Amino acid sequence: MLSVLIFLFINFVAMSLSIFLYEKIKNVSMGASEITLKNLFWVIPLPIIGLALFHVLQIDLLSLFMVAVYVLTMMLFIRAFLPLNRGAMIEALCFVVALSLVALTYVFKSFFYNDFLTLILSSTVATILAMSMGFKTSMIMLGLLSVYDFVAVYSGFMPSVIPKTLELAIAPIFVVPVEGGLSILGAGDVVFSCFILIEFWKNKGKRPALVAFLALMTAIGLTLLGVLYGLNVAPVIPSIFLASLIAWFIEKTWLTKKMDKNKKI
């Protein structure tokens, strides 16, 4: 039960941090055009290709790749807190700090420190991804990824990747040591819960975002409880997608009508 509470707390912090990051950088050009339904075809295969490469490449090369990914996202996270007019020295400082934070994983070799870095990674990636998409495109992508996540988990592919992931010095997973083993939550599950929450915040407003937050936390919590009390593994992204649909339905039916009624008054 403790692991479920810890994972829910991680999601809560990641969601809060994502909203904060979005508010910090929403007016800054990210140098990328918005991803639309027209080019969504090129976005969906990316995590699938990444996992396939993850499954077949040598572990040393994967370690190098993961270090590069973490350093890049740490740099983006740090830069969000700096003034817009940044010189080369500031950019170099961001790189040094980011590299140092990631390098410490080889010193500490702690699941909790890995969780800390993965929390920043998840929040940063979710924020950047949400800034590049519209709401309907995001929902469609989330639906397609839900199907993929369901198949990947129950086909045994995703569980087969976990042992290799644990061998990495820094890995895109959240790990909580429990009695008799480890409890694991994928970083992708946190990324997409944060991602869709930002979409509600950005496109629907604060009240729908609050409804989405409650729905997401409930869905994730129930999924984790299912794993704890019976299921060995379970896909989380389908639960995130279902919660998003429920929140969207509430926004379209109840919240929208309530706002219209208040306007008439």
C-alpha cells in the first residue's frame, strides 16, 4: 500500500511541476510547429521504435543514450528558471549543472535519486510535448498509445524490458523497494498523465483541469491498487485515457452548461 501512495505522490508532484513549468515557458517559442492530426502519423511510432531499440541494443549504448536524454531534459528544466536573455556562459553553466546531477547517479546508485531525476524528466517532457499539440490531437494520440500500452503489457513485451532497464545506472522508471521485491511505475505513465492535464489546463481552463486532475489521480490509484491486490502487471495509459474521456465529458456537459447559465444570469 505504501508503494501506491508514493506513486500517487510522485504523480501529484509531477503534475504540479508540469503546470508550473508550462506557466513559466508558455510564451517562449520552442522552435517547433504544432503537431496536428495531419502529421500525427509520424509521432505515434516514436515510443514504439524507442522501445524496440531499447530491447535489442547493447546495454552500454543504452546507458549512454539515457545519460544524453537526462542531461538534455535537465538543461531544459534549469533554463526554464533563468531570464530569457541568456549568454553562452549561462548555457554552459546549465550544461555543467545538468551533467553533474546526472553523473551523481553513478555515485549514489539509489532508486530514490533515480526517481528524483525521472520526476524532472517526466515533467519537462510532458510540458514540451503539450506545448506542441492541440487538445483533440492529444486525445487521439493518447487513445492510440493506450492500445499500444495494453498490447505491450499483456503480450509480455513490456515486462520483459524491465530487467534490462534495472541494469541501467539511470533509467526512465520510478522504483519503490517493497517487501519481497520492487514496485515499478514507468516514466511514460507519469509523462502522459502530466501531458493531458496540461492540455486541459491550456485549452479548457482551470476548473476542467481540476476535474481532469481528480479523474487522473483516481484512475491511476485504482490501477495501482489492482496491481497490488491481484494483477501482476497492468497498463496505466488506458486508465489515463479513460479518465481523460470522463473529464472531457464532464467539461462538455456539466461545466460548459454551468458557465453558460452563469453568463445569462
